[in-house]
Amino acid sequence: MTNSDFEIVPLVVPSRLDADDAADFLGLVDARNAIWRHLIGDDSMAFSAEDLLPRWSSQGADPIEGFVARVGGKVVGRSYASRPRDDVAPEGTVLVEVHPDFRRRGIGTALLEAALEASRRTGRRSLQNDFPSTAIPGAPTLAAPTGFGSIDRGDPGAEFAITHGFVLEQVARMSRLALPPDADVLRSALADARASAGGDYDLVWWLGETPDAWLADLANLRTRMKTDAPSAGLDVTEDPWDADRIRAQDRMRASSWHGALTVAARHIATGRLVAFSELTVPEDQAKVVAQNDTLVLAEHRGNALGLLMKAANLELLIEHFPGYPHVVTSNAEENVHMLAINERLGFVPWLYEGAWQRRL
């Protein structure tokens, strides 16, 4: 797709970053980082091309099709469409990002159209995405239909989503914890959580590759993650995990990160893992650590396992990987229990995201 001002072309994912066809991918990384720098004012959420290439190269779990916008040969925006593996669900994900210096020229709309066409071609019937929302003093707000949280109606991402037929379904809070955490807060949280868990549970942990003994249990937990987490009005279909998929994810993370630091709660009576929480640790210490999935199976909630795992994982992080600036995480505003755990550990609100959906 071209016009006199810009062109939209499919992204070529290079086999190596020094390959002849790597220019667009390298430009995509630069544009992505510039957009985040504009949003938060620093490079703590930046990724290198080495960080991102494994995700784009790994097409087994969640196939992804990308597009870039060029102006004068320079990549100034990107979009993608992804779908669950094996087409097990009718919903998919789209992303559109345009460098702030090149907005309001039709580039975002053209990038979205390319992603929509890719989604239709693969049979998607609804599309979802999260747009980080900037605070605009005095701007009218748009409340989530859940009754929890709101975003500024005049935020560029919100305006773009509404203009293109997306509906706000949920608001998520991105929270940030300065490292190292307060030692007294962490000690108190661990003591209280251990007392609540009692003698029915213990913790196991690992860095990087998932031990063989826990593959089946972790696959069950990851499968439940999608359907057990608060999803508001978003279309959600179970997306099964198995040992092969976990191994593929482990390999992808190991290729450019230290990997995931995972803590899991084992139910002693059955010997099964019934909860897990993970942190992904970048190799660059200037970057943030990501608090990714945390899940306690519904039948084991009420025992402070979420607090226990998160606090224990933070202890492991500062022991094995000191020197990182922050941990960041995102939770639905209606997930008041998990937000309370975060606040207990010292996380503070940082950004808000609108979870949007468009049915095709």
C-alpha cells in the first residue's frame, strides 16, 4: 500500500540482524522504542533488536504477521496481527503504533487496515489490543464498563481506537516497584503469607528452563491463566498449553534474556503445582524487570499464595539479579485482590491501559 507520503509494506523478519533484509526490522525496533520513550520519558521500556527478534522468529505458539510504514525510506510506524496457535480461538490481537512526529497523516489507519486484512484472512472474528493511556489534565474520562477504572477520552490511543470501531471493555493499571524493595515490607509480607498458607503448601522455584517434573502442572496453570483472569467483556477462549509449547517459550526467552524467574506453590497433599508467578529478567540492567503471569487456581485461593509467591520471587530477584531499577506489572482494575497484593509490596500506579475490542 502506498500513497504520495508513505508506504505500508509487509515486515520481513530476517534470519539474522546482519542479514541484507534486516533494515525494516531494525527500523521497527527503533520506532517502537521512540514511541515508548515519548510515552514515559526514558528508555527503561526499550528493547534491543536482539531482544525482539526471537519473538518475531518464533511462529509456533502465536503466529504474528507484521507491517511497517515508511516515510522517505525511514520506518515510522508498525502494526501486527496475531492469533492463537492452531486457530483454536476466533479472537486475535492487533497492534498499531506510529512515531509521534508522523501522526495524523493517515499512517495509523493504513497500518490498521493491513492488520485487519491479515486478521480476516486467518478467520478472526474479533480483535483486541491494549493501548497505554496518557493523562491529559482536564480531559473528559471514559469509564470502563466493569465499573473499575477509566482513561482520558482525549488520549491519542483512545481517539484512534474509538474512531476505528473499537470498544473499551476494561481498564488495566500498570504498576511499578522501585528496586530493591523495602526489606521490612518484604519480610512482613512473607511472614504473614506463610502464616496464612500454613502447612498445606510449599514453594518451588527455577530460573529459565522449566524442570521436567513441573511441565504438566505448569501447562495446566498456563491454560487456566487465560480463562481464570478477569476478562470483562473481552472474548476469551481457552488456549491449551502443553509441554512442547512451554519448552518453546523457554527457548525463546533464553535466546535474549536471562529467562523467567518462576516461583510456584505446591499443594503438599497432592504434590501438584496449584499457583505460579514469574518475572522475566532482561540482560541489560538498565531495563525493567517484567512481572508477568501470576495465577492461583480458584480452588486454592484464600490462602495468601499470591502474596507468598510474589514476595518470594522478589527476594530471589534481588539475591540473584541485583541492580535493576524497577519491576513493572499490569492488572485489571477490577482485580482488586491482586492490586492489593501489589500495593502491600510497594508497587505504585504508573500508567493505565485501555483493553479494546472490535468485532469483525
